Amino acid sequence: MEMMVQKQRHEEGEEERGGLCAREIKELDFFSAAGAGAGRRDDDDVLRADGISSSHAGFMVSTALDLLTAVNDGDHHEEKKGQSNIHQSKQMDAAATTVEGELRQAGEENRRLRRRLEELTSSYGALYHQLVQAQQLHTKHQQQAPIAGVQLLDALAAASPASHRRRAAAAVDGDRTADSDGGEGDENVSPSLGSKRPAAAATLTRLTPESGSGGENNGGGEQAPAAEMAPCRKARVSVRARSEAPMISDGCQWRKYGQKMAKGNPCPRAYYRCTMASQCPVRKQVQRCAEDKSILITTYEGTHSHPLPPAAAAMAKTTSAAAAMLLSGPAVSRDALFAAHHHVVAPPPFFHHPYAGSTMATLSASAPFPTITLDLTQPPPTTTTTAAAAMLQLHRPHAFSSLPFSMYGAGGGSHRPPVVLPPPSSVVETMTAAITRDPNFTTAVAAALSSIMAGGGAQARTPPRGGSDAAGDINGGGGADHATAGARAAAAATQPCGTSPT
DNA sequence: CGGATTTGACCAGCGC
DNA sequence: GCGCTGGTCAAATCCG
């Protein structure tokens, strides 16, 4: 039945190709290096991109208003030519003084923000360094006691409350728990870890989607943390973005290897694997949201085993950071709680990431795999000020209901409101602002990301031909990075699950 | 003709 | 044990 439907859709698509082929499929290209400076990112760029520019704009507005006032005053005086030139001159001097003062203030504010940014950058660097060290330490431990280490990590990956309790204990007791848990880890080994096929299991030693990419592959030479971190858990990073495009372009090359109808979603789920290297284990799934078909959900899994182009590395770093946050579990949670309770502006590394532009990051361990969702679809909270433009929301998954994580308090069973952290990152602010202002979400996100990417002008890309099929709705994606594939996929057919054709 | 996509089949885990 | 579901494989097909 479904087959028939799909076939029909396909045929419809074929018919459409003649008349509606012009229909644009806007590929959400987060990383197109449209700008000459794409990929470049220095402090100045950061300043321009992450909201300081907007602050500056704010000053400009203010100044302009005053200037206007001054000028108006001047005009007014011109109309009354009877008044003395001396008086006029005095007023203009006063206005000029005011403007000067404000400019000075703006400059000071600018410097202050720069200092703040530098502090944050340096803080991030320190945290990152610690993270790497912890990672190395962990790796060392693993090499010394591989079995226990794996069992511990497997246990950590387990979704059962029991294993999460142990995980919490591990957070408290550190290595001791690792050793002691090793013996009893079997019963709680994550099903997802233990049961997968060898191929899938092979990816377990590296994790984080795209992320890993960050680590070893980032052609830019920037070391990404998540690549080596949390070596044994299989985390996923899901990105939700509103887009009419069949898929978001993330700078990598993908080949579609399967498609399935997932339960509870009329839209098919497409499976892609990275083709930038023959042995690259990275996979991703693309599916439209059942509730809102304009939302595209892309889930990354695995770590690239090859260098990535700068654009892809950027995404990789984002997912890497997100996954790192997810996989670092209790540690981050504690920090989150601490920050939330003490109003400490000490966001997890994720927020410092150039792609920390998601308006919401949701951690979920209730899924088969620990998954973090970067939600680019949710509007920011109604705040006009800086910090709360974006949030990290740590949801308490069902699986954690009895988890004594400190971030949830010691209460155990009772739900508490999610821990919401207002990141100071003005990068986030810039992105969020762009997203909310611009009705064209795709363009807005692209623009914001572009600005974050140091002046690069990302923009929505238009595949050669429009249209997509049942599968195709999400299909084109695989080929989105390949011109031919993209064209073919786009040409496939109708859009049962995509946004309604216009 | 080569490479990418499509799609039915197959496999494994999980719940009942 | 059986059925459902998610994920992957691989032959067939398509397209430049």
C-alpha cells in the first residue's frame, strides 16, 4: 500500500517535473562560503558577528537620534533667523559635545565588550584544555583497564535508571566507580551498544556526530574535543531546522543508503552515510517533523575518519560540542545547576561554539541513543536583552526520573523545571535575532551563521531543479552536496511530507 | 558506463 | 515465540 502511494507520488512528481520544475527547493546551506571571508574568524570578526556590532548599531541609532535632534534644532533656529548666531553656535557646540560624549561612551562600551569577549574566549580555552586533559586521562585509564573502562562506559550509556544512578555515582566517586562498576556492568550494558551489528558497533569507539569531525578532521587545524572524548558511547546530535529544502547542507558529502517509514511519522526517514572517505563511519538520518513538516530533523551519528572542509568542520565542531556536553553528563549537569543557581555566567563549551546559535538544546537519554537536539526552530524567549536570546534547556528525560543528578536536585522523583541557562554569547543573540526578525527562516539562519562564520555570507542554495518525492522529500539531501545527486533527488517527485508546494 | 538513488529484503533488538 | 520496528544491505534502476 505504502509502496503504491509512494509510486504514485513518484509518478506525480514525474508529471510535476514538466510544469513545476521551476519550483524552488531552497537548500538550507549553513556553510556555503558565499562570503570571501568564509571560514575566517578572528576576534574582530567575532566582534562584528556576535552581536557587538548590533550593540554598536544601537549606539549608532542613539547617536543618530541625537544628531537628528541637534540638526532639527539647527533648522529650527534657521527659521528664526532673528536669533543670535552666538546662541546658535553655543547650542551646536553643546550638541557636538553630547555626541562626542556618547561616541566616547560607545567606544568604551565597545572596548568593554571586547574585553568581555576575550575573557570568554580565554575561559573557553581553559575549559577546553581541561576537557582535553580529562579525555586523555580517561583514555589512559581505558588503556590500562580496557574491560572495566568499556563496561563502565557501557553502563553509562545504558538508559536504565539503575545505570544512570550508577552514572551519577560515577560522577561523585570518579575512578573508583569505574573500577568497581566494571564487574557488574554487564546487566546494564546499553542495549544500543551491545546489540548493534559490528558495523554499528565499530562506530562506538568514536562518537559524536560530525563532531568527531571536529577532532581529527578539521582541516582548519583546530582541534575539536569530542572526537576523542567519550570514546565508547554512541551519541547522536539532532538538528532541527525549519527549511523547505530537502536537507540542510553541512559541508559533507553523503550517499543515501536507505529509506524507511518510521512509526508515528508519515514522512519517510532517509539514511545517509558520509562518502568523503570510504571508511568513514558517520551516518545521518533526515526526516521531517511529523507535527510540523516544515521542520527538518537531521540526526548525526558517528565520527568522521577523514579531514573535513572548513565548512563541514564548523558543523562538526558544533555537533562535537553538543555531543561532548551530552556525553560529559553529570559534570556538565553540575555546572549547569551551579550556574543556574548562582547566576554564574559560565556556560558549557557548547555556547562558545560558533554554531551555538541554536535557540534550544535539549538533552535526551530516553531515546535509544543519548541524543542532544539543537533546535533552530524555536523562537527565543521574549526578551530584548542580551543574555536570554538563547537557552540551554536540560530536559529531564524519563530515563532520568530517578536519577540523583545534582542538576535535578536530590529530590529524585519530582520534576523540576528544566535548568535554563542564559548564555552570554552574543553569537546566539545575533542568530536568534536574525531568525526572529526574518520571516524567511532559512535565509535568516544562513545569514546569521554566515556572520558568525566571520563575515561569510551564507545563503540558501537553490538546487538545479525543484521537487522531491516521498522519499525525495528528504532525499535530495544525500545529493545536496553533490550537484548531480542533488539535481536528481530534487527532480524525484512530489512532497507528501514536505511543506506544501507553492 | 560509472556513480548515485530507489526499494524490497534481511537482520537484530525489544516488548508482549 | 512472535510481531513490530529501526537500521542496513544490495540488486535494480536512473541519470549525466
